[in-house]
Amino acid sequence: MTKTANAIFSTCLAIVILSFFAYSPSGGAAEKTDIYSGYYSRDGNDDRPAKISGNSIYIKFYPDQWVIMLYVPYPYSTSLKNEVLHNVFREVKKQAKSKAYIKGKFGFLAKKAIAHIETYEMKEPNKAVFECDGTAPCRVIFSNGYMEMRKAGIVSDHIIKFNRINE
């Protein structure tokens, strides 16, 4: 092979290898992560993102392909215990019969929150897609202890980290 052909081959090989690692949060083969036994809390729920948006965001996935996004008013959200949020998710799941937005206290909250109920589709053992707003579907990548939500942006994707809260 010539030097040019070797350089092209090496470059192509490097691109293939790097793209493999770029799409797997564990840095290797995709692993199946348990996404159902807890919920996810947006990184910074008690900080700047919550102050700016006025809400803390929590997300729960269910094996029957339902996902609930819970928007709890900030700063009220900072006073909530994990077991309260687990109970709220259970109550919303009981009330939800289809895709919807439901506003209420759900029997456990002192202030009204908004629950957005959608379906999701698993694309790989650790990747899912669902409608999270009106512009484009959200893609999530699950890893041990957290998930990354990717929302389409004009120039690049917005990547939002959510920490896992176990039951």
C-alpha cells in the first residue's frame, strides 16, 4: 500500500473506533440497565436550572412503555422527600389512561405539579426515544446511576443529565 492509502485506512479505522465509543456511555458494548425500579432527577434540580425554569423535573419509566415527566414548582420541590415523589408517580400512573398532561397535587403534594404522560420506544438495551416537548423527540441514553437526555437544538443537541433515585 502507498503512504496515502495507509493514511486513509488509518483515518477511517480511527473514525469507526471513536464513533463506537462516542455512542456508548460505558465506553464499550451497550449494557442493559434497570430503568424501572427508581426515577430520574434532573441534575441541578435544586440549583440554577430549577430557578430559571421555575420547576424541578423528575422522570419515571415503566415496563409497559409509559414514561411520566413530573414538573414540580421550585423552590417547593426542594422540600420533598424521595418517598413522596415515588408515591406521586404511583398515583399519576393510576390516573393516566392515555398520553396526557395532568395538573394536580396527586394526593401527596402541597402545591400543584404537572405530569406529562407519554409512551416511549426502546431503540437499544440502553437507549430510548419519546416525545418530551413539541419540537422534536428526546433521545435518552441510560447508564449506571444516571441518564442523558438529548434534545435537538439549532446548532447542536442539548444534553441534560438526570441522576437516578432508587426506590
